[in-house]
Amino acid sequence: MSGTCVIAGGGPAGAVLGLLLARSGVEVTLLEKHKDFLRDFRGDTLHPSTLQVMDELGLADRVAALPHRKTTALWVWTDEEAVKMASLEGLKSKYRYIAFVPQWDFLNLVTEAAKEYPNFRLIMEAEVTGLIREDGTARGVRYRDAEGEHELRATLTVGADGRGSDVRRAAGLVPVEHGAPMDVVWFRLPRDPGDFEDTFLRISPGAIMVAISRETYWQLAYVIPKGAFEELKAKGIEELRASVARLIPFLAGRTGELQGFGEIGVLRVALNRLRRWYRPGLLMIGDAAHAMSPVFGVGINLAVQDAVAAANVLAEPLRAGHVPVELLRKVQRRRTPPTMITQFAQQVVQDRVISPALTTGGTTRIPVDPTRVPIAGAVLRRFVGLGVLPEHVRTEPHPFAG
């Protein structure tokens, strides 16, 4: 079996790239190792940059029809005060809010849109087991599904299969680790109509928690020191319930909903990136090229931006059946600066805010209050809303579109 492009990984980067290439007339196969997209506790904040991309693809109405909650501001609560850290109301964009959309809904929407093109194929429960190489060039992948082992040959192979990338491992690519002082414990508690409306970060000496406001529940991210989950489990569920009640008192009466650690997810936070995202016939994007810290919640949006940049550069040569390595290098050159700047900002927050706060008795002082330093508010608004280098869809629909 052969094709023009095979993409491993049906997350935001892989799904959006698959849609963009199919829309441009490229034959695309998207491989997703799971049987569906229904996995909780993953990034699902669609920032204005991503909403703009969906608009440019004519999918804005479909995104708006998904169950979601909008927020125009990100708050930080300390023991002493509540500070609006990033208000998007003044952002120079058609979209001045963040949409909290369950990622499985977003991925279903994107892949269903891609299936409208006859040259797109999605194979679920397909796990990449190796790369096909000829004369030093990647020529596709080997994968395993319910029917057995297969080979899928392609002009271009794209690894978009996350921070534990099978494609990256098969290619012998190893990211440079930049370190993270924390892991994140994910769980949910019911939300009442009278609760605080917006998403917020609660920070106190020795403890940090992010509360993401949903329609009917709070998705909570309890930040713990790196590698401390087993210690937390050993203390028992009552310890976690008590931490929630102390940090967010209005949830104190609901902590009994936490029955045990079986309903809790753990994100092992990583911050890394590859020195080189490509080899002949192979390109890495999204978390497979650069794992992002959850700081600022921009990971999904960086992944989508990678996909748009890759499609803009590669769609035409893929249609012609040849992708020179210089063009793969061009994609990395385009996306490396925003990746590095974003990761640097995440490291600063990790080092100056998160690490001290996770130490009992450490400082929880907010380094810059945007309400008192307007320029800081403007920079943060732009950074969170649009990112360092927002991409726009430059590819044109193929004549068979629709």
C-alpha cells in the first residue's frame, strides 16, 4: 500500500495537518493508536490563534456548536489577593477569548471535516512499530492494527505522535531535556451555577492548583513536585481532599466526590525539544518535536501552528510527489523561534513562580501585576492569545473540494 503522506498521531498537530493536506489535494493517511479520541485530562484550550485557523478553514460555526465555555481572562488567586493576569478583551483579533473545548470533540470535528475529502483516510488502533528506510530516506511506516502487521509507504512521513513518540524513537531522535520541577494530578469536581465564572490559578505556599471552569464541573490540576505522585497516594485520598478544601474553600463540600486515586490522572510534565526535527522523508511536529510545559496552556495551540506552517510549505511539493529536505528544514526554521521563546517563558515561570511556591514557606508573590503595569498586560495578552508567530492558512482548496 502506498500514499503521498502518512501522519502518525491523531492529536491536534496530526489531525489538523491531515485536514490541511487533504484539503489541498494531497493523499493522506492518519494513523491513531487508540480506538477513539475519548481520553480525559489533556490540553483543550483553544486560544484565539487556533480559533482563527478554524475560521480560515470555514469551520468556525462547527467549533462554536461544540460544547464549550469561553473565558476572556486568566486569574491568579494568592492567599492575599486575586489578580487578572491576562485579559483578552483588548486583543487585536476577531476572537478575544479562550474556548475550553473537550479535546476529543475538537479532534472528532477536525477528522470528520477531513473525511469529506476522498483522499483522506483515518485508521484507528494503528500503532507504529517502525520506519521504512531506503538509502537513508524514510519511505513510510510499519504499523500494527487489529488485522495484523502492515507497511505503508509514503513520500513523507510525519511524526505527530506526542511526547512519547514511537516515530521519533524509531528514527533515533532524542530531544534535549530542559527540565520541569512539577507533575500535574488531574481530576474533576461538580460545578454549581453560583461559582466563580472564570478559570483561575490558585497559588499558596506549598501548593498550586489550576481550576478550569466547565459547564457542569471543574477540571482541577493539582501541581505537585516532580515525581511526588506515589508519595501523594501513600498519604491517602483524604490528604488530597483536604488540599482542595484549603485552596478552594467553595469546593470543600464537594470533595467527597473524590472516591479514590483510580479516577485521577497524572501528567508527567516534560519540557524538551529536538535539535533537528527532520530527516530525509521525515518531519516531526507538535509534542513529538517539542514537549511543552502546561504553563500558559498553549501546547495544543503550538501544535496547531506547527501543522499550519508545515502544510503551507509542503502541500504543493507533496502534490508533485517530491519533498526536498531543504523544505523540511524550512518548516523547522519557521517554527523554532516561537517554540524557543515560549519554552523560555515557561522556564521562567517554572523557576521563579512554581518552584518557590511548591516549597512550604516559599514565596507566592506575583512577579508582575498587569493591572499596575499596562505594557506587561499587553504583552501577556498577545503572548497567550496569539503566540509569538501566529500562522495563517495559505494553502488553497483543491478543485475537488466539496
